[in-house]
Amino acid sequence: MKNKYMFGGAIIIVFLGVMIYLFTQTNIQYESSFAKVAQSGKTIKATGVWVKEKSYQVDKAKDVFSFYMKDAQGNEMQVFYHGTMPNNFESSTSVVVTGKYNAGAFHATDILTKCPSKYQEKPVQNANS
């Protein structure tokens, strides 16, 4: 009878250990400073805006989409994404990329774009003009 309780307790302890480990691995933080993104060696969400002056590149043979983004302090970072360009990328007002900084560039596994809202108030034009 005592062996059943020891075996059950061991299973519970192993299960809790695995759950704690998985929780710490999936805790991804947002970062708006590219200096901190470059120092972090783990998966992170970086926020910024697309640098339209530098355009973007699409390599269809390698399935790589790359562009430059700028943080709130004006620092620029090149982003490489293995996948297709998001449909609304060119009209986006901000970009959130998930991935890791490595070898002088950010290697994204996911890209989220924020576009201007269709619910924003538009300027009213005067009919008498």
C-alpha cells in the first residue's frame, strides 16, 4: 500500500516539474528597445514600425521576406522571416515580430501588423467647397 502512495507522489512531482518548466519556456516578453532585443538570447516580441525608405525584399526561391524596422528611440534592425509577406504589411502602422536576435539581425517566426482602423473618424469635407 505504501508503494502506491510513493509512486503516485513521484508522478505528481514529475508532472509539476514539467508544467513549471513549460510555463517558463513559453513566457515571451514584449520589448520596444532594440538594444535590449539584441542583448536577450531568448525568444522575444519586438515592436516597431517598418522603415518604408528601405523598402523590403522577397526571395521566393528561399521563401524569405526581409525588411527593416525602427523602434521608438529610432534604432533600426533588419528582420528576416521565413514565409510569405503578410497581406496588409504595406499599409501597416506598426509591426510586432516574434523571434530571436542572432548574427546582427532578428530572425522572426511570426509577424503581426497593425493597420489603420476602418472605424477611425475621417475628416469631413465641406459640400460648399
